[in-house]
Amino acid sequence: MTEAIKNSIKHDFVKKRTNLRRLRLANEITVDQMAKAINVSSRQYSLKERGKYPFKDYEMLIIAEIFNMTVQKLFFEWLFIYD
């Protein structure tokens, strides 16, 4: 795997989740509530939502279930349409 491909994949996984934040706020869900749902600290969740760290696969699944969406749509399609 070339370095360019690795960097591209890494970029997609740690991309800022602006629309995830918008969706969370639209549903009146706090950072603390989301953090508790995926069993991380509020700071860790906030860093993940801001794209500083990637979400783990099981965290993406939990978040997708909260919003009644698939992981694919929430994290790999929908979020990139509006950024």
C-alpha cells in the first residue's frame, strides 16, 4: 500500500465530523450523553467529533444506532456530502 493511499484512508477516518455535531445538536444530545453512550470521556468524544482521533468501529455502530442510520451512511456518505 502506498503512502498516499494510507494518508487518504487516515484522512477519511479522522476527518472532522461537522455534520455529526450538527446532527447531535439537532437532536438535543450533549457531548456528555454521546460520550457515555460509547463509554469514553467527554473530552475523548469531543476530540473524535472534531477529527483529532478516529472513532472505533463499535463506537460508530453505537452512534449510528442512536441516530437510526447505518454506519456507512452516517460516517462514510452523509458526513462528506455537506462538508
